[in-house]
Amino acid sequence: MSKDIKGFAVAVLIPIARLRRRLIDPIVRLWSHARLAERITSPLDPSVVVLGVPEIHGTGNIRLGRRLYLYPGLYLARIFHKKGRLSFNPLIKWLFRQERFGRS
């Protein structure tokens, strides 16, 4: 693609990208927050930012704290320990998934 064509295309796409960032992205975050809140059993704090709906496995009996920033592709699940207690560590699962499937 020549420099002139690419420059023109970028000049046309910049306002569209700006519009998407200001209008569409907040709606997607709101929709993702609502879908996550519907899927888990405990209340989801309004301060939680959800960029994409995480995969929820199991009963959905997950409690999330305040002021979290959840990225797309997150995998949330509850794990039983030998003592019968439940444990939850979304960061470890996300890192494992990234390594296993080669995502960055």
C-alpha cells in the first residue's frame, strides 16, 4: 500500500476509532459487567471494570472484590482443596491459559 493511500485511509479511520473509543467501548464494558453479574451468585461491585465477559465454570459461586480490572479471555472457576475448602485465584488461571494456548 503506498504512503498516500495509507495516509488517507488512516486520516479517514481516526475519527471512526475515536468514536468507537468514546461510544462503543463503554457500552461493551457495561454489557460485559451486566453479563458477569448475571452469571455469578454474589453481587458484583459497580467499581469492577469488565473488558470482556470471563468464562465462568462450575456453579458461579464466585465472589469478586472492589476496583478490579478484568481482561477479556479470563477463566474463572472454583477449586476444591484437600481440606474441602474452596479457593479462587483468577490470575493464576489466566496466566496458565495464556501459557497453555499461546495467547499474549
